[in-house]
Amino acid sequence: MNDIAIWAITPNGVALARRLRQAFPEASIHLSASTAPADFPALRFERLSAAVSEAFTRHDGHLFIMSTGIVVRVIAPLLRNKTVDPAVVVIDELGLHAISLVAGHIGGANALARRAAAAIDAAPVITTATDLNQVPAIDTLACELGLTIENPDAIKGVSMALLTGRKVRLHDPFGLVRDRIPPEALI
């Protein structure tokens, strides 16, 4: 994930955006025109919702330094599907938590939250059940291996089977994922 946008709307958010810029030097910084300091190179916006709407699909991932509620309201009309949405991570303005909000696996938000958290000494907040239970996420495996998911609707069923201890049938003629799934999970 190379194309990251960092968004901030408060003075504390701007200070945190400066810190994140060190970890994400190629990121585009988007700041509220009312709080953006003149000495900080950034794209300035008047209305957050309009700016995010215009830039949402142009980036692989977004780091929003603001409340989760604001981000949910702004991105809700832009979300299409977990297979195509960019990663969305919310960071509180004090830099205590980096929350993977949307596109945790395929979009890379879980990894982005961990990377951002490490950069600012925050706690990553990951809520995907497979990650929490240390169960392989089939969609993450596919992404890591550069594979295409032919049936995205099946992801949920495979994940639930792995989470509940049910066995899954694996068709892996090239042996690409067999070693990444616990043998006891396979039929």
C-alpha cells in the first residue's frame, strides 16, 4: 500500500499529521483550511465531506485523525464492497489508538493501523474475528499471495467455518495456501 491520504481537522490532528508524515513520506496530507498552518505543505479543504468524496477512491488507504463518528458519516455513502474499498483507519487526535475501520483484510486497513500505530506509539485496534482469534483469514492469504478471489461471497463462510472449528474443503492444485491453513481445519 503506497498511496495514503492523511486527514486532520484540529490543531492536535495537524501535529499528529506532522508525526505521521515521517512514517509515510509519500502520503498526501489533507488539512482543514481553518487549522492548517501556513508552514506545512498540505492540501487544504473547506468541507471535509466534499474533499473526502473527491479523493476517496484515488488512494489505497486513508488515515483520519478525528473521531470515528465523523469518519463513519463522511465515508458511509462512498463505501461499495469490501473487495474494492480502500483501507480506512481512524486515529484519535491524541494518537492513543489507530482503529482499523473499513477494509481490514483485502484493503489492508489492519496492516495500515498497525503501521500507523507503531509510527506514533499508539495501540492498534483490530476487531476482525480471524485476527483476534489467530485464525487464518482467507482473503488476507489471497492478497498476500497475489491471488484473485473468484467468489468474494464465500469469504464469510470460510472464515466462519475456521472460527467455529468446522473443517473446510480446500482445492489448491498448485499448493499455494495449504501450508498456511492449519491441517486440522481441512477435510
